[in-house]
Amino acid sequence: MTQESARQRILNRLKSGKRQTKDVPVGSPVAPTEPVHISPERTPQTAAEKLERFCDQLRLSHAEVLCVGEDEIQQALGQHLRENAIKNLLYAPGSVASRRMGDQTAFVETRPFEQPVEQWKAALFDDMEAGISHAQAGIAQTGTLMLATGPSEPRTLSLVPPVHYVLIHEGQIVETLAGAFGTKPWGNTLPTNLLLISGPSKTADIQTTLAYGAHGPKRLVVIVYGGTRQYPVSEA
Amino acid sequence: MSMGPQSESINAGFKQRIDVALKDDALQGNLRRAMDFLVDKRALQFPDTSAFETLQAEGRRIRQRNLEKLPELLERLESRCTENGIRVHWAETADEACRIISTLLKDANANTLIKGKSMASEEIALNAALERQGIDAIESDMGEYIVQLDGTGPSHIIMPAIHKTREEIARLFHERLHTDYTDDVDALIGIGREVLRSRFQQADAGLSGVNFAIAEEGALCLVENEGNGRMSTTIPPLHIALCGIEKVVATLEDIPPLLNLLTKSATGQAITTYVNLIRGPRQKEELDGPRAVHLVLLDNGRSRMFADQRLRETLRCIRCGACMNHCPVYTRLGGHAYGSTYPGPIGQVVMPQIEGIHRAGELTQACSLNGSCGEVCPVGIPLPGLIRQLRHEANETDSRSGTPGKGQLRKPLESLVWKLWALVHARPTLYRFMCWLASRGRTLLPRQIGPWTRTRSSPRPAPRTLHDHLRHRNPKNRRY
């Protein structure tokens, strides 16, 4: 009852304030009539340039980037896991990432994410060393991965384990965030979380000194796959 | 330090707080370094002034357009959020917002709350209100966590612990968390990470702010670097988002340009590590995420600002903090001297409007009207103009705005001086006479003028006025 009246009072004040100040036609559409897209840095880019910018920007944000052929994901991932002595890898059964990563049991203990988080919160936080996701899109301008959470992309998979692997097809890299939103790769309704990730978790809250691994993953490893491989495989 | 509705007036002791800040050498050094760092980082992101002005004009247009439809957008946001399973609540005042949140927590039997960074929660003094109800609220943003351990509050809206040195934080952790002393930043962050990761797991509920609420999608956008915002809104079974009513935008298309301006202006980043668009609670097939999501829409004076065409511009703010980073006064004082939730230029404009001029109007005096804040504001809020308007409202009741406490800081002598000043300047004969008098009687003027001459020499009129000089140079010109 009081809730209803607080709502009503706020809206009434806003509506009468609006009348007092500016004439906006009643019933005009809520959505903007003229879409605005200005981005001065925007330049037309080829697929190769986009890929290069994407990788460069991610590396500037302290992410590790591996560019491999479509059939080399399994090996590249396995090698990275082994070289970094990572003991286990969390994946979502039925996800694109789980199909693309192939059989990793030779390198690491693989663990399917199949129970509700409450049932194994402590193990998720304390035991899991790495998680693997698949990005729906990449944004070249800022070196950003776009992830859509859902049954096959749990929210905590890309958040809790200290190392986060992300697979992305090079064909999914677009120039700008506006472009990535425009293609709506998630379909009609937004996913429960639409995530934009641009590097490992970080903070500069102590005397503006940058430190990585604040609350989320300490390391972000991006595996860009596709046919062209125009960009060097190893990291500079 | 959070200034809630019950606390004493911000005006009280402002001058004393300024004195304390100006005498604190460690603070001065810290602020100078930190502000230079933020100013330089922002400048690297906007190397071309005219390109920035184009972006600024666009940001301003988008925010203006959204505000013009504010009531409709809020209704749309409410219905779309409801469809998405987000429960929407409306709070007229800070107290009401605190009540709604504590009721939600009690209904869920929640005793511990983990908080992502939210300036709105500072504005309503939520932590203190929850403490009175026996609910433990823990800050999880590293900076907020540090100031909470310290028993103070944020001194900057983006970097809450900017006033503290690394060594001070090292001692604080050692004393309060009983860990071995270290002043290595990575080690300190590592300690914070460990402590807070267990807090995330134990918390019964999470609270976050909102950077943008997207009406057409019924979604909440959160911008951060640390991941604590994601943790707070993902791990606990209940998520409560607190959002000022002005934070609503129409569609997803509004996000890229505003986000671009926000992160570049705030920390000089092209984008932050995480941007999270939250559409709703855990769905049937999902294995994680909160079971329930609530959105509390906070008015607390905003609808009053909205009613005045000029003051409405305040509501365009996207809380980037660039105005304080570029403010010569903030850079000397730091946030605590203001004694208000929002310090710096935006605080000087927002606080008197929320709390009333009789309680916070003195803040507008801490400004040299140099204009830096208005120039860097990513959405073009005319901050110096608004500060001037509020100074006027502090003395007069003639404006049509609904700002509480209008005219209550009026000082009779000062008002009389300004009245005479205006009178003289509006009458050419009188003006010429006064100038003649001042130039001829210049040696009779006092050498000591209160605080002004404590650090400066006293100003002295020239023997001849500018008009005299010009008349002399060109005797035929009668305009002088």
C-alpha cells in the first residue's frame, strides 16, 4: 500500500515536473527515434586487422592470447595447461567450449559443472584451478570478449576459478561494441548475464598501483581459433 | 563518515575540516599524485579535444533525451524488469530505501550482506541502518573494504581509499586482519582477495549499485574492474540492486557511447575489465546465479531536481568522477573535507539539493569557478553554472526551484555589499564617481583585509582608471 503510493508520488512529481519544463509529445515512443552512433576512432578494418587489434588490445589488458587453427585447439589448450601445471579444468557439459576443447583428460582432471552451485560452493572456490568458456563475440576496438550466461555457460565458470580460458572463433570478432550489440548473437531476449570481459580481474585501489587478481580470475587465456592463422601463434 | 539523513549538517565544521586537510602533508602528496595519474590517463584516451567535444555532445544528447522521458522510461523499466523476474520497489527517501532493503533481508532471513560498490548506498547510509537491525554489511570493493576497515568512508566516488598511502593500508591490514605486515601491493590485494572470497561464499545476500538501467530490456548494467560486482550479484542467493531513478536509459543502443565516455573519463580505460548486463535471477535450467533479484529505485530529492529546468541538468551525471579529478579545490582537500557522500564539483551541486541549502549549501563556496569540471564532464553538465545558481539560491528565494532551505545562508552585511555593488555598476555616473574616489583615495584603503592578506598582499587601485587611460589616448572618443 505505501509502496504503491511512493511509486505514485515519485511518478506524479516527475510527470508534473516534465509538464512545467519541456513539451514532449504525449505517447511518443520510448525508444530513440534517431539512433546515434558516433565513434571517432572508428575506421574500416579487414578481418586480419580486426584480429590483430583484438589480440593486441587483450594483451595490453594483461590477457594471454593464443591463435590457432580450428583443429589445433585441443593441443594448444593441453600444452598450456601442462606448461602451467594446472591440475583441473571446469567445463559446462554440452557447451560449445566442451565440444571444441576435445579430450583433455591426458593433461588435466576435467570436471563437469553439473550441480547447482550451493551444493559445492566451497569446492568451486577452493579446489577448481581453471574454467573454460566460449565467447559469442569479440570486440576488436577494446579487446573484449562477449559471453552469454545460461545453462551451458554458468555465471561462476568465468568468475571463480583463478584461471579462465575462453575460446573464440576469429569470425566472431567485430569492430565495436555497438556492432556486437547490433548483431544480437544472444537472440530475442538477453541472457541472464551478458558479460563483457576485457582481461583478468584487477584493481588500482591501493595508491593507484595496478594489481591483478582482485576478486575474479588472476589470468585470462584467450584461444582464438579459425582457418586463417594470419597472426603469430606464439606470444611476443 | 557516511552522511545519512540523521547525521549532523554538512555545513557544520566545513571550514575546520578544510583546515585539517590543508595541514595534512601526507594527504596532500597522495592526492596530488593520484589526481595527476587520473588526469593523465584520461588525457591519453581523449587526445583530440574536438573529438572529445563531439563525444561529449553525444553523451549530453543521449542523457537529455533519456531524462525528457524519465517517467515513461521508469514505468517501462518497471514492467520489463517485472517480466524478467526482477521485483521493483520505489523509495522516496533515504530512510524508506533502507527500510525496504532491511525488510527484504529479514524476509529472506539474511544476516550477512556482501556489497559491491554503490555510492547510492553511501548516500542513504545503508550500512549504519542495517547495523541497527543487526545485519552485517561488508564492503567488497577493495577501496571500500579498506575504508570500512578504517572506520571511515570513501573520499572519492571511483577510488574510495585514494587518500591513504600504501603504508597506512599495510598497517591497517596488519592491525585489523592480524596478517603479517607487508606493504607489497600484490600481497595486500591477495590478502583482501582471500578474506573476501570466503565472505562471498558465506553471504546470505548481495547488494550492488547500478550504472545504467536499460528500460527496453529490463536489464541492469554494472561496470567494474575487480569482479566484486559480479561476485556480489552472482554468488549469494539474493541480489538487491539500488539505483537512483536518473540512471535509466532507453535502449541497449544508448550503452556503447555512454560506457565509452564513462570508463575513459573515470579511470582512463577504453573499457573496464567487466561490464555485466543483468537480466534476471537464475532460470530453471541454470546452475548458479541468485534465486531472487530486487531493484530498489531511489528518489531522495531527484524528482525535485527534475522539476527545475536548470537544476535538472544535475541528473545527467553518470558518476565518473572526472570533475573531482580536475578540480583544483578537491585536489587540495580530498573528499573527506567535504563531509558529504559525493565530494568535488558534482557533490557541491548534488548535496545541497538532496540535503537542503541550510544543511549543505556551504559546499558551493569551495569553488573558484575556474570551469575545469564543466569542460571535462563527459555529459556536459554546466557544473560551474549550477554551483553559481546554488550560491544564488543560498541567498535568495526568488528562483522557481524547489531546493530546500533556499535563502537560509543569507548574510545581511554581505547581501548589502552586493546590493550596493550592483547599484554602482548599473549607474554610469555613480560608477565613474566611485572609480574616481577609489583611485584618488587609494592610499587610504586598509592594508590588512582579514584572511586575504594573511597570505597575499592587499590589492590597491591604480592611480588612474582604465577609462582615464583610454580617454587620454583618444580624447575624441566620448564613450569612456
